[in-house]
Amino acid sequence: MVNQASRLDGLRALQRWLDEAFRVPGTSIRFGWDPIIGLVPWAGDVLTAILSLAIIVQAHRMRLPRIVQIRMLLNVVIDTCLGIVPVVGDVADAFWKSNSKNMVLLELHAAEVRPATFGDWLFVVGIIAAVIAVASIPLVMMYLLVHAFAANLPSFAR
């Protein structure tokens, strides 16, 4: 049976491979295979998202607080959504390092099971609020269009 320390070592190697394998010469900018694999439209981003799930699965096995697991999942979702945008998304992928963020969260909570921090809750609530706001835009626009159309109908059509 593989112990927890060797699993964490394997996940650190995966994180470095995906987020920090290479350095831009003359700078401190590091990037990994994530943005490179992401150059393959859709399939590359899906593949790197699946690889990123290994860290979240380990967090679940270690019984990290669910809100921390959700935050980790949202980091991967953001990374995947950024990566879907051709070229610009791949550049953004090099800077939004979801695997590095998730390893920090995993290691923070791995030593001892700690309660979720205010920042964990704030991040998740903020993402949910943003999704609700974006999802409500079409509904508000439809309401405004229908209301404007109804206000301009001739009186005999009412």
C-alpha cells in the first residue's frame, strides 16, 4: 500500500510537471505542460483538467473540509475555462496555476485537519455569486426586451 507521504510526493511532481517545468530565460516566469498541452483545442484543456483532478481526489481521501475541496475544484474549472479561449487562454493558463494553488491548499490542510478559512468560504461564495450574475444577464435582458416590446405595442393589440 502506498503511504500518504509518497502520494504527496507524486502529486508535487505532477504539479511541477503541469505548472513549473520550464522557465522563460532571463526571467523568473515559470510554466509547465498545462499551457502547452492546452494548445490542442478542447482536448488539451480537458486532459490537463483530468490530470489536475488527482490532487482533488487526494484531498477527498484525506478528508479535507468540503469547502476546501470545492475551492480546489473551482481552481481547476477556472483554469479550464481560461484555457478554452484560443491562444489568449493558453497564455492565461501559464499564469493561473491551479495545480500549484491546489497543492498549497492540500498541504495547508494535510498536516492536520483544519477548519476551512474565511478566505476559502469567500472564494467559493464569490465564484457562486459571479456565476449567478453572469447567468442572470440573459434573463434580465429578455425581461427588458419583452417589457420594451409590450410598452410599444399599439393599444388595440393589448
